[in-house]
Amino acid sequence: MLMPVAAFVMMVQDIGLSQAVVASGDLTDEQVSTMFWINAGLSMLLAVLFAVCAPLIAWFFGEPKLLAPALALAATVLISGLATQHFAWLSKSLRFGAVALIDVASTLLGFAAAVVVALVMPGIWALVASVLASMTVGLIGAWSLARWRPGRPAPFAEVRDLLRLGAGLSTFTLTNFFARNLDNVMIGRWAGAVQLGFYDRAYKLLLFPLQQINNPIGRVMVPVLAKLHDEPHRYRHAYSRTLRLMLLFTVPGVAFMLMFAKPLIVLLMGDRWAPAAAIFTWLAIAALHQPMSATFGWLFISQKRGGDFGRWGVFNMVTSIGAFAIGLPWGAIGVAAAYALSDLLIRMPVLWWWVGRTGPVRHRDLLEIVKPFAFALAGTLAALYLYRNMSGAVHLPEIVLGGFLAFGCFWTLLATCVGGRESLAEAARLLGARLGRFRKGDGMSRRGDGRSGSVARATVD
């Protein structure tokens, strides 16, 4: 119960300044220091407010025992704020290996802390210990590897644009938070806990795999695209290449989940979750375009279009909440259906217009990217529909075969298009290069020489 509150506070404390630093060009130490001191000051204020409100939080949830954990979690707000700009500095410097190392170390040590505390005092303190340990390791790692220390802040005139960009980005973050969470609140309040459970499981089962692909790639692509902002051709090529490779694997996966919603739900969660299949189907319809539209945030941020991104966030929130309200009389299924239809008919066209009206990637570029994938998707959905109706698709072998059919049919149809063949060839070249580098590195390690050169080349590539 406490974790969503702490997560929301830590989301607010950044106010978009870390992404503003990553997206901006060359910055002075004084400018970055200003962002650090703003984050640190705001984090301290929010940590104090969190601690002061701890009794109120415990009262709201009707759990007096939450008071002490809430006070402990207040410290994580300050710890997180002190590391924010150092992580931004590492990302801006394209030191993704260092960021990954910190992430792995903090996750492992956080898990270890949770296990140790759970052995002594099982319960919420194990979770609190995990968060505290993970945040502390992240802070130490970021300060150690970034090799940057905050100094004297810059005059306000030198950071005005950064603050304006951060304001737009934080506006999107906040509005997106409400757009992503008010559906759960409304369903839980007016449709009941059972329907909320079906909706929540369907939502997570569908979107969790997509988030595990989009989020890590986005962390890499935003700083890369930001550095290419003044080279439109290279910017466009980098974005197009990355997006095509993502669509190769995400679109057929979503198509498979859409056409096999009920068998997948029953297989993964059991018969009692079968009512979630209809919700899953509607959400999957909305998810058909999300592997692509989720990357539009990279364009807004890397082009420093914070105002556009913030305004889009407000539009997205208002139309999403409106759709939830319209569908609510029909329960969780109605909410999912209203969201999917409004997403395809309203938000997606507006987002495409908004992101492509200026910048290196225009509407024509987006259309050229999506055409072969849309063609392959249509054919794949038709093939999966026929296969599902002919086979019944209720047993594991039939479901697995349906998955192979989804990817095989999609890639085959894609190969009939010029743009599709280019994407497949690019994926094959990338895979071949990685396999070749792996074999070469393995051979060198057996001979005992040349390993450092191989690692250096792999890092550069």
C-alpha cells in the first residue's frame, strides 16, 4: 500500500529535469549543478512532507503499523533525488554499461537485504529494506561511476530553457500517471474488486512484455537521438532502423496475443480467470499500434519539444478518462472497449499528427516505416483467425504452433515488401555480426590474447 505513494512522490521529485539534461546539447557543470540542487532541494522538501504525512497515510489505510515503514520510506525520496542527475549524466555520456552495472548491483543487494530482514522480521519491513538498500547502492554507484560532483549553480538565465523543457516533460509524466491509473480506481470503486482483478491481470499480462522491450531501448535511444538532433539524416536513420527492428518482434507477438486471448489466459492463469479474456482482447486491439507509438516519446524528448509533449499528455489524459467514464456502465469490459476504440480513432491519429508535424521525422517518414508492417499484420491476423477456428486452439501444442505461425506468417509477408526485406536483412546482419563477434571473442579467449581489443570493439559497436 505504501509503495504506490512512494513511487508517486519520487516521480514528482524529478520534475523532468533529468530527461531535460539528457536531451540537451553541451551543458556546463554549472548548469547541471543547478539541476542537481533543484532536485536535491525538492527531494528534501518532499521527504519531509512524506514523513510529516506518515500518520495520515497510516490512518487513511487503516493500518497503524504502517507509520514506521512510511517514515523509513521517506528517506528513499531524498536518496533517489541525490542520484537523479548522476544517472542522467551517465546516460548523456552514453555510458549504458555503467548504468546497467548499477541496476544489477542494486537489484541483487536489494533482494539480499529483503531476504535477511525477512528472516528476522517477516512482513513489510523486508520490502522497505529492499527499497532502502537498492536506492542506497544506486546512489553510491552513480556517484562513484559518474565521476561528477555538483558545484556552484548557474544564473537563472542559463537554465531557463532547461527548466521549461523539464516542465513540459513533467507535465506529461504526471498526466500519463493519471491516465494509466484512474481506470483501476474507477473500476474498483464502481464495478467492484472482482472485475478490477480481471482488468488488472489482463492489462499486466499484455503490457508487461511490451514494457520490458520498450523501456530499456528507450533509455538508450533518447540520449543517442539527442546527440544526432543537428544531423537530420542520421537522426532519421537511427530512429527508423531501431523502430523497424522492434516492430519485427513486437507486432507479431501482439497479433498472436490478440487472436489467442482466451487460450492464453486459461493456460497462464487458469479457468477461473477466463472472464479476463474479453478484456484482454480489447486491450490487445489498442496495443496493436503501441509498439510504434510508444517510441514517439523518444522524438518529443530528444527534439526538446517539452511543450508539445506536455500538451499531448493533457489531451491523452482527458480523452482516456472520458473513455473510461463512457465505458464504466458496462463494467471492466466496457472500460477496455471504450479505451481501445478511443485510442484507435482519436488518440492515435492525433499523436501521429502531433509528433510528425515538425522535426527530422515527419509524417511521410512514419508512413514509409509502417506500411510494410501494416500489410504483414493484416495478413497475419487473417491467417491466425483461420487457424484458430480450424484447430480450436485449446491445447498447449496448438497454442505454441499458433505462436510460430504468427511470427512465420508475419515475416514471410514482410519479405514481399521492399521496406520489409530491408528490415529483415538488417536484423539478419545484426544477428550475424553478434554471433560472429561472439565466436571470435571465444576463440581469442582460448588463445589467451586479443580479448581487450574484442571487448573494445563490441563496446563501440
